Amino acid sequence: MMTAAEMAQVVEQELHDLSQPLTSLMCQLELGQMMGDTESLRAAVEAALPECRRLFEGFAAMRNRVVAQGAEPGATA
């Protein structure tokens, strides 16, 4: 079982790893919005969907790590 400090370090790294797809997602959508035409918006959404999946996978990994450490999801200390 990890210590609280080790768990904090792992979570900090995983949160950092989530920053990249979130930034990419935001940039893709903002670019589509700036271009303004339907095709640009469609392309932005198409490019953003894989980043959404990456974010979902990252959050799932964090949730699984918390569960593996014996904490109940949604529980507060």
C-alpha cells in the first residue's frame, strides 16, 4: 500500500498527464470556432473526440488507482 505522500505524487503526475489532452482539446475547439465555417467546426469536433477519450482514460486510471488503494469512490475523508 502506498503512503499518502506517494499517492499524492502519483496523482500529481496523473493530473499533469491530463493537462496535455485538455489543452489540445481546448485549442482544437477554439480553432474551429475562430474559423467559423461548418467544415472547420466539424473538423475541430472530430479532432477533439480522441482527446476526450484520452481524458476519460486518464480519469479512469486515477479512479482505479484510488480503488486499488482501498478508498471508496466518492467517499470523503
